Amino acid sequence: MIFRASLLVALVLVLSGCETPTTQRYAISAENNQLIKALGTTGIGVGTFTPPAEFSQNCRALGALQVADGLTHTQYVQKAFEDELKIAGAYAQRDAKVVLTGKINKLEFSSSRGLTGGSWTIDLTLTSSNGKSMTVNEYYEFNSGFSAPEACRNTAEAFSRAVQNLVGKTVRDSAFKSLLD
């Protein structure tokens, strides 16, 4: 009986360790879409975003957080800006009047802030081909949960909301308009 119970516990631990928390594809924000359209501009290109010097994707004992479609977290942020600009009709794949590139200065998360809370921190510097730049920060808090599988799954899911907020803060900032001239 003890052998069976030990085997069952070992099996549960192995199977729960195989779960890979994954951020879903980016979803366009209606508010961000309206903000970009209100700028009344087109011809914005998006260049490469560079990752931070340090970023650990490891979440508790479950391993690395993943992003849908095999993207890195940095590529996910870059694609979010592209997608928002495309849907708002402001994106230009070729012959852009300005190209925005990004440098993620800081990217980190916690799945155990205050035991069952979590947070994402994203610090991004956007630079325009017109020579101007701006830095925007997003600190996003969420309920992560107590158990590792739940907390890491919720942390992965919260990344998309943190990125939506980052894009929103960027396009709301008066400095963003100066990147587009």
C-alpha cells in the first residue's frame, strides 16, 4: 500500500512538472486601437526590439514560461506594437516614414509576491528613426495563486495584459507623437 501511494505521489509530481505555462497570442486592445487611430498618422514601421541583458523565464519548479508561436518575450512585445499599429491602419511594412525600434531595459516577473500575488515589470525604450526616443514602464499586478502550476499558468497569462498596458501607456504618452514626425 505504501509503495502504491509513493508511486502515485511520484507520478503526480512528474506530470505536474511537465506542464509548460504559455502566454497566448497577443490580443488587440480596443482602447489602444482607438488611441492609435486618434493620432491620425500612418506610415509607421516597427524594427527589431532587443532583449534585456538579464531575464529569467523560470517560474518556480515548473521551468520556463513560454510564449505562443515560439516567440521570445521580447519578440512578443515587438509583435504587439506591430499588431496594434496594423489594426489601427497606422502600420507600414515598406516605405515607412518612421521606424520604431525598441530596447527592453528590464523584464521580470514574480509569481509569489505576497504568497498568492504576482507581478510583471517591463521597462522599454522606443527609438524612432527620426532620432527621438522615449522610455515607458509597466508594473502589472495580478493574482497568481498558491500552487506552482496555477501560479505559473496565471503568470504566463498575465504577460499579455501587461503588454497591452505597456502599449497603451506608450501611445497615451505625449512623447509618443514626437516619435512619429
